[in-house]
Amino acid sequence: MIEAGIIGGAGYTAGELIRILLRHPEVSLNFVYSTSQPGRPVAQVHQDLLGETELEFSGELNKEADVVFLCLGHGNSKKFLAENQFSDKTKIIDLSTDFRMASGDHSFVYGLPEFNREKVKEAGFIANPGCFATAISLAILPLAKENLLKDDLHINAVTGATGAGTSLSETTHFTWRDNNFSSYKSFEHQHLNEIGESVKKLQPDHDSEINFIPNRGNFSRGIHATAYTGFSGSLDDAKLIYKEAYKDAAFTFVTDEDLHLKQVVNTNKCLLKLQKFGNKLLITSIIDNLLKGASGQAVQNMNLMFGLNEKTGLDLKANYF
Amino acid sequence: MIEAGIIGGAGYTAGELIRILLRHPEVSLNFVYSTSQPGRPVAQVHQDLLGETELEFSGELNKEADVVFLCLGHGNSKKFLAENQFSDKTKIIDLSTDFRMASGDHSFVYGLPEFNREKVKEAGFIANPGCFATAISLAILPLAKENLLKDDLHINAVTGATGAGTSLSETTHFTWRDNNFSSYKSFEHQHLNEIGESVKKLQPDHDSEINFIPNRGNFSRGIHATAYTGFSGSLDDAKLIYKEAYKDAAFTFVTDEDLHLKQVVNTNKCLLKLQKFGNKLLITSIIDNLLKGASGQAVQNMNLMFGLNEKTGLDLKANYF
Amino acid sequence: MIEAGIIGGAGYTAGELIRILLRHPEVSLNFVYSTSQPGRPVAQVHQDLLGETELEFSGELNKEADVVFLCLGHGNSKKFLAENQFSDKTKIIDLSTDFRMASGDHSFVYGLPEFNREKVKEAGFIANPGCFATAISLAILPLAKENLLKDDLHINAVTGATGAGTSLSETTHFTWRDNNFSSYKSFEHQHLNEIGESVKKLQPDHDSEINFIPNRGNFSRGIHATAYTGFSGSLDDAKLIYKEAYKDAAFTFVTDEDLHLKQVVNTNKCLLKLQKFGNKLLITSIIDNLLKGASGQAVQNMNLMFGLNEKTGLDLKANYF
Amino acid sequence: MIEAGIIGGAGYTAGELIRILLRHPEVSLNFVYSTSQPGRPVAQVHQDLLGETELEFSGELNKEADVVFLCLGHGNSKKFLAENQFSDKTKIIDLSTDFRMASGDHSFVYGLPEFNREKVKEAGFIANPGCFATAISLAILPLAKENLLKDDLHINAVTGATGAGTSLSETTHFTWRDNNFSSYKSFEHQHLNEIGESVKKLQPDHDSEINFIPNRGNFSRGIHATAYTGFSGSLDDAKLIYKEAYKDAAFTFVTDEDLHLKQVVNTNKCLLKLQKFGNKLLITSIIDNLLKGASGQAVQNMNLMFGLNEKTGLDLKANYF
């Protein structure tokens, strides 16, 4: 059994990790580290776990764990690792932004298995991609891989309230968010950086614009993204490129059916649909922001790192309605 | 024009008062008093007012105002009035619980116009009823008026998230509340006190139990209540009693149609439906918790106090869908 | 008093018209014509009206009415007018698409008051704009008016479930729509036609692309739209252009505050925000699809046609939370 | 492997069964029978299954299947079994009401494992309990088992829109249900019959009233129920009775924590909380109406019938937010 630990246990991504790892047939959840509430039953915070686990938050780290997931606020992972030394064999999977930029001074591999599977398998340290970055990268990287991102990209995506974290704020108050809609950080969302790097790695000469408008939806989880750009080939050409790109993907599928977000909610899947209008290719992409966009993908990376089937523990029943 | 002031301007009930008073043909909204943000445009806080008003929060009181509405936290109205003296002509309408119990040492009239219209007209000080208390009192007081509340009452009601106020808390976080449901303060909700007093005033010998389970619904506004008790008469007898009780009511109607909450959302109405099952009378009651359950009823009281038509400024278009 | 009639009374737009006209101080709602349910109380269908009106659907037309609103399915207005002749003085306001294209063979004026006020005042027949068309036109026409729509436009907008009409379908079923999101009719929405015509009228040499992706949101009402395009001036230049364009507008306002949909829900307002990123101008536009996007704008047009203040009967309290 | 078939494949309960059985380690989903759409891919109807299965609806029955689940409308199971004969070894699990009343002329066992485990294990035919009946029975049967249901019961419960089935109706239209609340079938819900029978089996002398008001909530799935009645013992006495009743239960847990519906959504669990007020015992009970209230419990029964661990294939990750 793989001995796993989680650092920072109260947030959404930690909660989802706990839910997944408690059911993972090859994992023993060794500790959930919390300096603020050691000794408190995990099921008191993640209250759906009532009746399922007696696990308590721990104030102690097991530095010999096989794998450790960092669920800390952005900026805190780097700090935490500077202050805490794990054993040589301990693999680290970081869910923050801290090590996502390959250009930084570190040895973390960007954990997008669809494009990095072999590197992930060999990695000791994984920077788990951002949620928007995952939905969008899976929508556009097959084009970059074929050197076909020539024109500007126009991307619009909407995320659920879990995307904003557990902290209370005006825009996560129920009376504000209920039946509401708004955009934010237009053209300037931080995930544009990691998307840009991923594109450049596959298509080094890329120099067109990536325009991105993120939105806040009045639902709890999921990301729905549309992206379009000039594409001179036919729709069939495009489908061939995408199906080839994802022929080995465990969770990413290209379909001809119309998509709607709830097809993937509570699963680790990404569904993609391609359409052609005039000279434009439109790609629609949907994921669950907390699973394929965070904790599910983290476990997918763990599976690869430990030589397991990529889907182990991740064959999740959708919450379709 | 009636010069009106509001004390405490940031909450839901203050917001609704501002929206109503700005449109009230007989009122000039003189000031919205806020010690924390004097000078800030009201439309920056109540953002739907953008383009409608240049009003700013004021750090000064106009102690000569014709009417002042207190939108302070429970417990703070008493304190505020002890520290601030208004002119003799200034009428006070308090939306907190502070003066609702008639048994207290004060001269406030309980502002439920359906049962207190004449006293309200003469009053200088009004204790505006609580939201649950309004929905439930309107459901059961016609029976008390006829001395017919003999058996135990069984009441279940659900309120929207605005019922919990603007402060951020776990249960008002969107990700918690969305698609959720829960009960709280069963048998012990504070509004039971004012309901009990209202019953006793009409039926002094009342001594059966009033059982009440309040619930949190995953919607923003409105209260839906059901109440049942033994009733030996026929359904027609009951309808007669209720129609008689509300024959002069401006906003409270008895109907034979099935009810659902959105019939009254964003209005000052209360709709009631009666049904008889065996020896039990079931009364369903719906109101908007912020209007008939708070700010709308406050303005209704103001209208009565100033000799206006009760409905002035309160003929609001429902937000039916 | 203006004698008004409504043709086709069961849908959302008819419901909103009834709600508005019943409260309009200068209008007497003369009849709501329904061939399918004559004699049925209007409040049995629009159930929030219970206690407010005794009006019944009528199987008879009053062909001498001062104004008639057509709330028929797209395609049916033309047919209805061919079969039913009103008096010469009767003004017609059609809410369908049937007469929106100026290029058709008819005498209807496109009822977007912000750009057509003088023509609307003189008109006998009005084609009331579509909901998406209103939100988007108000976002982009100030640029067209100044001949500044040179680059491609990229528009993304989301509408509530009322946008799909009252008929039951998979995508309006609660269990499908709740917590869901999806796009549809990308690049091919029918409102692109009327938007294109409006642009051409103001900027005849316009020949860049208008790309539009519509989305279905999991809320009941409202449209949130973002539009961006190249703009060589400064942000202040843009603001000047928009403030000038809307200096006389009764319901359309330009603001520097962040926008979110509920600021306009249940009102006839349109709020616009401008931002500049690099060489791009981003315009965010929000309206209530049933009011400014349909019935509210229809009454606004009626007010202009009868020489009333544009806002009469339309100063509606928002349903902000 | 257990060869399983499903009769009637388009509804919610069939969809949940398919999702569960496709992942069940001991089951091979042999056929999903549909006379209306044979040959159509199952993933076109249950669209979250895209990428997971190539299964098609079948127009043929396998009469030698090990187990067959009937997901037909109420009244149709009896008819279907009269017209279709399965092999002697084929076990039948019926999700309709058709065989729930023990008093009927049939050999079906009522499949509430918490109180019928041994009989279920031996059964060839199971009548799977109703959703409200499950939530309520689990709340009150421990008292009946101890002969303690002496006073009247007062029950209020709310169900999600999936409780109304996939057919389109006014009350399942998004614009109606969104942010709405209503009660229906008060005192007369059909599940009162099976609840009454279950009580009588455990406490034959029971003759007090069971009052039940069901409600429609504006969420998709789950049931939240409160039930109270007179109870002369202490709270600790009550807890002891319930903990004893559920000491072997695989999915039903008694807790001291406050409950809210989302703790059980997308799981097969039932959580119960006990409180004492004066002489009254209040029991709160929450389940997922489609899982513990339908398809999950059906698979739980199947597990018992085939000698498997009760939890096989049912250890589902909650959709907690």
C-alpha cells in the first residue's frame, strides 16, 4: 500500500483528496496535517465522511510517507517545503501555483498527463495544473502539438463557486451568487501563464494572442470553456488531430454530441466537442474543477508515478442530476 | 412629503427600505445613517441602485425627521435610542426584536396591521414583527381571534438565505447552501415568543403547545410555512373565519389555489390556503421575508401612521420567475 | 387612459406585460386575448397576481384599442395581423422577430429607444428588439455610431431559462438545468441578423466579423454579455463616446463599478462597463431579458409613442438578492 | 459475475442503476431493455456515461439473467411480469410501488435491509421501498421495534426535483422550481401506506396517527425529513435504542452532529440525529432519494441476495459541494 499524506486539510481540494484516497484500493491515507486543528475528527470538517472514517487531523508529519499532497494556499507550498524536509523516496504533488512555471528554479514536472505522461511517470515532484489551465489546455494543445495555433485564440470560461476557495467573501455569499453571473480578471487571469508555457513547449514559434475571459457562475462545481481560432483544415481534419492526441487518454474524450457541464461533474473526465464555422474551429471543453481540475488529476498523477493503472480509484459515478 | 431616515444602512432590510422609499410618492428619503462609511454612495453598497440615486450614507442624524427606521442588529435598537434623542414628532419604526414583546417596559405598538391596524394608526413607535412571526401569525391568529386554538399547533417553515443576514457564515456560503436543506433551532426559535404573545392577546385562555421547526432553504428570499391543528368545524367554516379576519387586509389574501413561494417573492403580500384533513385544519402561508416579513411591512405601518393608503409605494411587481 | 390589449397571454413576456400594465398609471388593460382559454382568470396562470386582479382572458378582440402588444410565437405575428384588422388609430407593438429586419416589406420601426427615439415617437408600429440583440446592441452601437467598429467583435453572452420560453423541454427541466451550463447556436444565433442591421444603419461601411457565442445559464432571468474588439483610443475616449451616446437614455447607464447580473434583474435597466486591455476595448453589458430585453422595452416604446415620460410605470424595484 | 438486466432504461432510477452496475466489481450489466429505443447507445440518454460504455438499449430480454431490476412506472411492474416470464433462478428487484404492500397477493419481500436483512438474503423477489418511505421508516422504526410509538407522529419532509421523475411538468420546469418551495399531498402521500405497514409489523398494537407533509424543494436530489413524537425516556435512552437498531447497518448512522442534506447526496447513506425537547423526541433523517431511496438500496438488496458484502459497489464519493 502507498502511504499518503495531505498537507492542509480543510479546503475543497484537500476534502476531495481525502474522499478519493480513503476509497483508493492501493493507498493508505496516513495523515492529514493541520497545524490549526490537530486531533479534530476529519469528518467534523468534511461532514459527508461521517460514518466512513475515524481519521483525525494530525499535528505531526510523517516524513517517510510515500507521497505527500500539498493543499496549501498559493505561495505557501514553496515556504512549506523550505521548512520541512521529506525523505528521499517521498514523492511530492503540489496543488498550488508555486511550481507550475517550468521557467522557475525547481525540478517539478507539470502534471498534465495527456501531454506529459512519460515525464510524470519518472517524476519525483509534480506541479498539478490549475483548473482553468486544465480545461483550456486540453482544448487547445492538440493544435499546438501540430503547430497549428497561428491565429488569435478567443476563450471564454465559467467556473463554479468552489473555484473561489472556502474562504467567505462577498461573491461567495449565497444571496450574492444565487441566480447571478459575472466576469472577472478579463485578459489577465493568472492561469494564462501556465497555458502559455504549455503552448510554447509544443509549438515554440507560437506568437499569436490568447484572449481569455473568466466568469463566475451560480453553480458549485465545474468549468465550461469555449475556445475558437482560425483553422484552415476541415472539421474532420480537426477531429483526427484531437482523437490522435487523446487516443491513450484515460479521462479525456472527443465527442460529436452536444456538451453540458453536468456530464462531468463529480468525475475526473474532460469532454471535448469540435465544431467548424467558416474558417474558425470552435472547441468546447468541460471538466470538474475540483477533480480533473485539481484533486482527481493529482491522484491520476500519483497513479502514474507509482506505476498503477491511471484510473485506479478514479472511476467515479457522476452526479449527473 | 414625509422626511424619512434610516439608521444602519448596509443590511438587507435597510437595502429594501431604501429601494421602496426612493420610489414612494409621499416620502423624501432624508438620510441613511452609517457611522462606518459616511460619504460613501449608497449605490456602491446596494449596487442595483446605480443610475437611480446620488444619495450618500450620512454620519449625521436629522433629529427632526418625520419618521426614522431602525435597521440595527437585535439588541442595538434599545441602545441606540438611549443614546440618541429624536424630536417629539419623530415616529420610530424598529425592525429589530428589541421592542416586540408587549410585556417589556416601553410604548411600542406591535406592527401587524391585520390585527393591530387602529393601534398602529395612533402609534408613535412601532415594533415591526419578525419574518417567521409574520408568516405564522397570519396563518393562525384568525383562529385565536375566535377562541379556537384549543389543540396543539404543528408548524414547519422554511426561509431563504437572506433570513440569516448579510454576514458571512458557513451556512450562507454558496457552496454550502446550494442544493442543500437543513433545520435549526427546532422548538426554540426566538419568534415563538412574539407569536405566543399575539395569540394570548386574542385568546387569553390559550394553553396548548405551539411546535415550530424552522428550516434553511437553498433560495434567497421568502418564507413558506405550514401549520395544522385540530379544528372541529368544516372547511367552509374555516374559510369564513379567515375571510372575515382579512376582509380589510391590503396585502393578505385567502385562496383556494395551490400555493408556491414565488407567488409572493418581491411583493408585500401574504397568501393563505386552507385545507381540512380529518379533524385537522392545515394552513399554508407564504410571504417575502424581507418585505411583508420586514421592510415592506415597516412601510405599510408608516403609511398607516401618516394616514396614507396602506398600499402606497408597495404595489410591487413580483419576481415570479 | 390608454386602452391596451395583449395578444397571446400565457407566456413570460405576456405575463410581464400584464404585471407592468396593471400598475401603469396611464394605462387601462382592456383585454388579454387568448383563443385557448377564454374566461379563465388571468391570476390562475400568472399566479402572483392573485389578489390583484379579477381580469379574465378574453376570446374577443377590441379592435379600437389604443395599443396592442403581440406576444405570439415567432412567425405568428405576421399571420395574426394578416387575419385581424385593427382600427387606424391602434398602435401595434410586436415582441416577435417577424418585423425586426428593416429590409422586410413593412412599416415597423425597430424599437431600440437609445438609438431610435425620434422614430419610435412617430411610429404606429414597433418591432421590439430581441433580448440578446438589446444587450449586445447597447454594448456596441456607440462604437458604430462613431464609425469605429473596424476589427472583429468577439461576443459571449449567457441567458436565463426564461429565454427559452414557457414550453417544457429537456434543457428547461429543473434537474437538467440546475447547476449546469452549456453553449448553443454558436456563431449562428438568429439575433445576429438584427444586430448586424443596427450596426450597418449607423456605420454603413462596417464589414468586420461579429462572432457570438450564446450560453444557457442556470438562473431564471437576465443576460450577461461581454464584447471586445480593437480600439485605438484611450479608455477615457471610449467612456466619452458611450456617455455621450447614452446621455439622454432613461435606463442605460455607463459605470466604473464591477458589474454582476443581479444589479438589473427585475428592472428595465441596462448597465455597461468599459475596460481597456492592450489595444482592446472590453464592454460588459447586463439586462433583464424579460424587461429591457422584451416587455419592459415594449412599454418604454409605448410611453414614447404616446408622449409620456419614458419611465412611466417602469421604475421597478430590483430583486437584488 | 452476476448477469444483471434492467427493464425500462430512460428514467432517473434506471440511470443511477446503470452508473452503479457498470462499476460494480461482481456484476456484468447484461442488458437495458427498452421497447421505445432499441439500438440507441445508453450514453446518448445518460450523457455522463460518454467515454465509459458502448452499451446500447436492447429490445430483447435475457430471461436467464441472474437478476432483473424493474424501473417501470408505478402499476407497470405487475403488468410486465404477467406478460414476461423469467427463469426460476432469476431474482427480481422491483423499484415501483406495485408489490410493496405485504398485504397484497404476492411473494415479494420489502427490501429495507436495516429491518429485513435476513428475509432479503433469502428472497427471490424484492419490493424496493419508496424514497420518502425509506427516509421516514429509518427515522421511526427503531421506536416501533421497541413498542414505543404511542403518541401521534408529526413528519415534514422535502424532496428534490428528481423525486418527480423525468417527465416534464409545470413544477419541474426550471423557471418554476428555481428559488421556489411548495407542499403537496399533505396527509395523503401514498408512501404513508408502506410506512404504516412497516410500523405495524414491528409494533402490531400501533394506533396513533402518522401525520406527514411532503414538500418540493428547489434542489435536484435528496430528502430531508424531520419527525417528532412523545417519548418518555431520556435522550440517552433514545440514542441507545437507535444505535442498537443500526449497529449492523452498512449505510445508516446515528450522529450528534447537526445534519444538512448534502452530507448524503450521491451516496447510499442515511444519517440520523436525535434531539429531545420537553417530552418530545425529534429525529432528523437525510438520504439521497435516488440512491438509498431507490437504486442504491436496490443494489444493496441485490448484494444481500447474492451473498456479497452489502457495500460492494456502493462506496460512493459524496458530491458534498
